[in-house]
Amino acid sequence: RRNTKRVPSFRKLLKTSKIKLDNKLKNKQHKQQSAVKKYRKEQKKLREAVRDAISRRPFPLEECKKKHVAEKHEEEEEGALPLDMMDEDDLKLMEDLSQKASFLTRDLSSNEPVHIKKRKHESVMDKYEKVPRRMQTEPEKELIHLLPIKDKGGIIPRTMEKPVLNVAQDEEEDTEEMEEAEDFNEEPLPVLTPEEMAAQRRQKLQERKMHIAALASAILSEPDNNIKKLKELRGMLMEQDPNVAVIVRKLVMVSLMEIFKDIVPSYKIRPLTEAEKATKVKKETQKLREFEEGLVSQYKFYLENLEQTIKDWKQRKLKKSNVISLKAYKGLAEIAVKCLCELLVALPHFNFHNNIIVLIVPLMNDASKMISELCCEAVKKLFKQDKLGYASLGVVKVISGLVKGRNYDVRPEVLKVFLHLRIKEVELQKDSEDIAPKKKFMTYKEKRKNLSRMQRKWRKAEEKLERELLEAEASESKEKKLKLHTETLNIVFVTYFRILKKAQKSPLLPAVLEGLAKFAHLINVEFFDDLVIVLHSLIASGDLRYRESLHCILSAFHILSGQGDVLNIDPMKFYTHLYKTLFSLHAGRSNDDTEIVLQCLDVMFAKRRKQVSQQRALAFLKRLSTLALHVLPNSSVGILATNRVLMQIFPKMDLLLDNESQGSGIYLPELDEPEHCNAQNTALWELHLLQRHYHPMVRTFAAHLIAGAPTEGSAALPLDLSQRPATELFEAYSMSGMTFNPPVASVTPRRKDTFSRMDAFIDEELNKLLQQRIGETVVDKPLDFAKHLKESSLS
């Protein structure tokens, strides 16, 4: 085919711009490439048609079976072809055709071909001639226009044929390369020894570690410019090499966690609105927006990866690749939980913190003790460091929902984390404030009337300055903080009251009573009557253990010593129960209940001194002195410190330091009623025994109490002991470390006089007998005690 396009003149080439010429050249090259592709497709279709024609063979046919006459008549009636109207020649021609190959008349169940006789006589040359030939069409030669030459005769245009790629040769080369690759893949891998495999694994692991370290250091050095490397580092969480997959994924998890802790800003990033996206901003602002957007998206994907790892482990679900075993997945899940706990504590202000809470709180009730302890410790740390209360409120809401959703079937540790809440005051006067008329702010007219111009100016400046200070320090107002604490504590009390009402025999009851004992002074007055009745019924039921009953008593007295003073409730039953059960206190190493007893005594006597009678105080003082003889030294110190407080609060306690009885009757120590045991007719003889105690602090306190617990003089206690409460002394002199506190001073033994001759005091005759016996040879003889008795009886 000739090229009919005219060659452009030099004048036209000069007028045409360079960009237009480049575009024309690109279009021409594109058309040439498409023509080559089209030619390849046609050749491929032609080759496929030839293969199909060669491989296709006619199916075997059978002679038509003769049918019955009756069937023929039926077919003649039903048939669409009127054979009666046909000539005999035409009918004969139709019958002949029916015997030949036809898809319509063929019986498909036959295997014998109709043209078998013809095919036997066909030659090989005839078969070859029937195969269609391959078209040897040459592609159109393409011309490339070169720079023209100018001579005397004029401008001489120059062209050049474009080299055509040999398609067949390229295809052959591709097939050869594929065959070589297949041969290479079929070669067996070299068998490595265990030492070589271990060395190879160490090398791979070292390479991965260096890569992780390089990416992490680049991100930390310039977070704004290298935020895209977070994606590359996060991609290593999908490590597929089974030899190093587990360790690499763990390292990447921990590295990403530390990176996010370092580069995350100290504020929450909100998504941009459409209007903000449409507005033009400075380059620095746009760069900051891109960094924040990338950071939030990568942080979200990282949290999703951690969540998916934990879910796969919980569901015992393996990925399709099976790179990591189920046993190794447990270690991965533990690392993922640790990372989530760290992020929960370190980034409570950042995005997706509520999502982390929703992940962590159910794991507090996990069957694995280690994971449960990890999550509980993380929540405790969060409660302790949360000054505002937003994060604490979110966690408390999720825990309350978990306890209710699981029908109170959770670990007691889940509820014990409430004890670490930083709530010291709430809006207790909320109801009265709602009823009282609200404070009215001064209107503009009142300001004009009551304030001078200069005062109004100063007031306006002060308000503006306060607003700026609050924004700069990002400090929350006290009212907002109290509101959050009140809402948090309401949810905690709702959870506690549900368990007291519906699950009194649940293992959660000790945690509930302990929580009530801590937060009882913050409960609303409306619930006091019902709560005291419930606590007393729990104690009277007898189903509680000793520690739980102590928590009930402590809760009741916390209620009554605060706002409960205005209520007409007699706590005599609680006094009696504590007096009766004091001797149930453990005297061994597990004496932790002593601290709760000391707290109860402090609330019952120190804070309610006006409501306690003298007989009750004397009875408790006597029983506590008896108890101090049986418990460990730190418990004895705490009890004696409580006795000192009783003797100083109640002035007539020195009756027990005198041998003479006061009033009628005798002391009945076995009686469980402190009001009627006649404690005034006994004496504190236990203090004399405690003066000889091996612990120096016990001796010091006993001598001080015998002297009447004076505040001044030689018998007074030093300041470091007199100003410390009983619970603090109990903790200070604890022996939990299995050592004496304070340590016992070492005593050097006296050197005894030694004698040069040990037999100086022995008689001479006895000394001779001893020497004689020592010189004799010892003969082992059986001892016969019966014979010796007979001889001695006869003599």
C-alpha cells in the first residue's frame, strides 16, 4: 500500500509550532501502535480458527430406524409437509438425503460416522490442501520525516522508514523466557541445615529491624514531611515471611505505638467542613491540614489492625495465608492489648479514645488472667490521672453497660476499678439549687445605675482577661468539673444499687460494699433510709463473710456521719455486731481486715462522739485491749493508738486504770451487748503484759496508756507517733516483708571464761573410771532391758 500523504513543505514546517508538531508525531505513533496491535489480534484469531478446523471431526451417525406403520400415519397427520402432493421423484430424493449426514436426521447415540468410507480413500495431500493458508501480509511501511536539506536547486525533503518490530520473534522470545522460568521453578530448592536456617533467620530479622528503625527515626525527626512513611511502616504488620512474621509484627506494633505517643498533638483533630475545604489558605496551614489528616487516617487504620488481631485470636480464626499459627496469635494478641492499654492512658484527649475504651473494657472480663489484669491496671491509671473527668465518665458508662449486659456475671475486679476514681465532691445541693430562685445578672440599665463609668470599664476588662486566661490554660471551670463528677458517680451508684437489689448472692457484692463504704458520704440523702435497711438486712442474713460485714458497717457509719446526722436512725445494731465480731479478726499474716476495723472505730467513736455513751466506749476499750494481745505487732500498734484516742475523747476512761470497781455488778466478757457487760467494773491488766512485748512500739504505747495517755510530760508520745492516725501506724509497722519493723538491734554475747583443764572439778576415782572406760574397746551388744529388770528385782 502506497503512502498517499503529501510531504509537508519546509515553509509549512516553519509556520507550524513545535508543540503542534510534537502532538502530530504522538498521534501518528499512537495510530501506528494501534495498527500493530490490530494486526496481532487478527493473526491470533486466524491461528485459533486453523487449530479449531484441524481438531474438529464430524460426529458418527446411524441409519434411521424404521418406524411402525401406525406411527407413520400419526406423523403424516401431524406433520407440516404434505407428502401426498409431492411427486415420486421428489419423495425418493428426500429419502436419499435422509441417509446422508445431517444434524436434523442424525441419531446422536451412534458412534459410527457416515462418511467413514469416503475418509478411508482420502489422501494426506487432500487433507493438507483443505487447511486454510496463513496470510503473509506485510505491514505498511511507516515513514519518519527528517530535517530537510537546502541546496542550489531548492529544498530537498528527507524521510526514513521506521523499523518494524518482529512480532513473531518477540513472541518466540517470550515463550522461551517462560519455559526457562518454569524450568527454573521446577528445580528443587537447596536443603539447608538447622544452623544455616537459624543464621538466615537472624539475617532476615536484622534487616527488618534496621528497616523499622530507619522508618521510625525518619518519622520522628520530621513528622510533617514523612507522614507517608507511616503507611509503609504499617504495611509491615502484614509480614508474610513465616520465619520472622511473628517477631516483625510485634516490633511494628510497639514501634507504631511509641511513634503515635510522640507525634500526636495535644488536642483533638476535627474533620474539616466543606466550607473550610473550599477556602484558600496559606501553604503552612495547608501543610498542617495534610499532616493532621494523614495522622488521623493512619492512627485509625492502626487501631483497626490491633482490633482485628484481637478478634482473630478470640474467634480462633486464621487467615488464608496461614503464615502464623494459633499459638503464636496469642502472643500477637497480648502485644496488641498492651499497645491499646498504653494508648488509652497516654492519649485520652485524642481521636478514637472512646473506641479504645469500647475495646478495652470487655477485655477486663477476659478469661485470660494476664489480659484481664493488664486492662484493669490501664483503667486504674486512667482514673488516677484524669483531672477533668471526660475519660472517666466514658469508661464508667461502658463498664455499667457491660455489667448489666452480662447479667452481673463479671469478675469482681471489673467493679473494683471504681475505687480509683478521683471524685471527692459532687453537686449535693442540686435539688435545693433548682428549687431556689436563680441569681439574676445585672442588666445594662442596672449597670448604668449602680456602677460608675470607670467601674463598668474595669468590670469589662476583668471579664475579658478571665476569658483569655481560661482559653490559654485550657482549664475547665469548677462547675463543669463538678457536673461531670456528679454524672459519673450517679452511674456508679446505679450499678451498685442494681446489684444490691437483684444479685445479693453475686460474687460482686464485696466490691459493691467496698465501693459504698468509700463513696457513701456522696450519696443523696433520699436514699439513706433504704440503704441502711438493706445493709442491716445483709448483716442479719448471716451470708456475708467477715470482711463484707465490716464493709457494711463502714458504709452505714459513713452515711450517718455525714449528711445523715439529721436523720433519726439508731445504729446500735451496727455497734453490737462489730463488738460481737471483734475476736473474729485474723491474728496471722493475713490481717488486712484490721485496717477496715480501725476505719470503722474511727467513724463510730471519733466522728460520732456526742452520740456514744460512756458504757459503750468502756466496753470497746476493754475488748480492744484484750484483742491487742493476740494479733501481730502492727495490728497491736494500730489498736493501742485507737485506745489512746478513746481515752482522750472520753474523759472518764481512766476508770479502767484503777483496781476499784465502780457501781454494781461484775464484768461479763462473754456478753455481746456493750451497753450491759459492766465494763466499768474491770481493769486494763492487758497493758502490763503489753509492756513486756518484744516489739518496741507496742511497749511504748502500752507505757503511754498506763500513764493515762498524757499529752505532755515524760510519759507523752513523741510527735511523729502522736500526730499519725491509727491506720497509718498500722501500715508503717507492717511485717508483710517478713522482717522486723523496726529492725531488732544485734546483741553481742558475753565471752565466758574457759578452763585449761576440763576435769578440774572431777573426783580422782571418777576420773580413773572414766579413763578406764575410754580406753576399753567398745563391743556392740544387744540391749536386754527385761534381763536387767529381773536382776535388779532379785537383788
